[in-house]
Amino acid sequence: MDPLMQAKPTTDSYAETTNLVLPNDANTMGNLFGGQLLKWLDMSCAISAGRHSQCVSVTAAVNNVSFDVPIKLGDLVTIKAHVSRTFNTSMEVWADVWIEDQATGKRTKCNSAIYTFVAMGNGGKPTPVPPVVPVTEEEQLRYAGALRRRQLRLILAGKMKPGEATELKALFM
């Protein structure tokens, strides 16, 4: 077996970035622009996907982003990302967003996001990625749900019919 295709633990793909919300990043309400958060998320998830695949990985889809808690001017924003599951050439990357109040040090989980990345090999063509092995209980739950999320994304994109989802489940289980 190719050593690059040996299964890797989720811990190999961990990426953590921290940003400070500055005036240029905030709207007139003093909250972080959603687009700025998406940019930071995309970068953190790209780092995670690249660590797992050991090659350039490109964003294929932003599957879900929740904006549960406003992020304020002056907050520290920490994004923790990891590859939650892989499929042939694609990877689901899960990111959790934490805010930290600089005055109190209080940290709060405020948002989550799920991205899909595709590993790119020589010539800019998609290339196979190694399987991922979830480590924590939370990662195991995310891994288990990833197949259904992928199927739903493909159905909504018109690339799969609802009846095909059951057939694919047998291939990945």
C-alpha cells in the first residue's frame, strides 16, 4: 500500500488559528463581518486539508456555517479545524470558532462550519486522499454523520438522486 494512503488520525490534520477583530473587520454595529469570518474559516480549513492530504487542497463547497453568537470588535477569534472524513479525493473539514474576551479571558464557542476540500495532484487534477481515523468521541460522531451530509450535498447539487444515497452507504460503511 502506498504510505500516503495509510489511514491518518484526525489529530494529524489539526489546525488552529487566532485572529484579532480590528475596525476594518467589523460592521457599523461593531460585529465581525460574516465574509471576514468565512475567509478565516476557509484558510484554517485549507491548512487542515493540506496537512491531511499532503498536497494543495481547494475549496469545493461551504456546506454549513452557523452564526450563533456575534463576534465583537476587539475579540480574539480562534478557529480549530480538522478533517472529519475523507471520500476518494475529497475531504470534509469541520471547524469550530471560539471567541475570547481580552479583558476577562472568557472563551466561548460561538460558531461552527463544515467545508469540503478536494486534494489536487500533479497537473491540477483531483488526487486520492488517505482515510481518516477519528480520535475523540465528538470526532467519531462527526465522522459517522459525514456520509449523510455528503449525500445530501450531492442530492441538492443535482449530482445524485435520493434513491442512490442508500446504495452509496453500503460502499462507504
